[in-house]
Amino acid sequence: MRWIVVDGIDGSGKSTIAHWIADRYEGMGKVEVVHHPSERWYGRISRKALQSEGKAMHTVAAVFYIIDVLMSVGRIRKDRKEDKTLIFVRYLMGTAYLPESLMHAGYDFFCKMLPVPKAMLLVDIDPEVAMSRLSSRQDAHEMFEDADNLRKYRRKVLALTNDDWKVLDNSGSEESSRRQLDSIMADWEAKKLIDF
């Protein structure tokens, strides 16, 4: 099995990049892109809470997000021996939404408790560009999708990023992003980092 995580702030282009990766592996067996929150019941509850406001809804969103991710992780053991590519959109960087005093401990905890692939991509973006992309979407607005929160969570996500992550700057053109992705993927493939 090949396993890749694509993470980043809202509006960064995670889903687009994940689908570019999926296209790359389409001819090599089954490809599955798993979004978090997903369309499972837990994911739908998390998403609905994110479209609300207040600390209680923030907590509900976080709890159901974690359960949703754990449900996806449970599938890894089952799929591990298959010839497939599994791409998670959002995974460990959800810990950036924890309070600042807990986010590093939360990140470290989940890295110790959950399987962690060697192929992890952080899609970085200027918060103003992300805000522009979000405003053009038809989706319901989520609680963290404003300029101040995007700046705050970008800072927190970058603080959590370590040498295990490759960073793709998605603030520029599609051509630039595709070039960066091709380079990252070639490096991962040469080092066999996508194999799990």
C-alpha cells in the first residue's frame, strides 16, 4: 500500500493537490482519497459543528473529527497488503486547532498513538489567497474561515511542521504548484517513502 497525507489550512488547496496525486497513481492499482471530516456520520457531525459558532461547537467538532480520523486509521490495517494508494486529506495538523498550550503535546501524542506515513505534504498558502479562494466556494462557511483565524492557524501549522513534512507553497500559479509537487513526489518515490 502507498499512503500519503496532504494537510494544510482551510482554502490551501489540499483537495486539489490530493487529486493531482491520485491522478499520478491511477494506473498503479486502486486509488482512494479520504477527506476529513468525511461523509461518515462522525464526519458529518464534525462538519455541521464547524458550520456553527461557539466553544461548545468547537469541542464537538474536535471530538467528532478525532473519531472520524480514527475510523479511517482502522482501515489502514485492512488495506495495508493491497496494491492501492491511500491519500488522507487532513490528518495530524488538526491538532493546530487545539489551544496553543496543548497543540505540541497533542501533535506528539497523536504521532505516537497513530500510524504516521513517511510521505506527508503540508500545502502552505498565504492566508489572503486562501480567503479569496474560500469566498468563491459554494460550501457553507465554517467557524475558522476568516482572515484572522487563517493567519492564526497557518502560524500554528507551520510551528508544528518538522523535518518529516514536505512543504508546497500553493500561493502562486497552478504551474508552480504542479512543478513543486512533481519534485516532491519524485523524491518520495526515489526514496520509497510512499510505501507503507
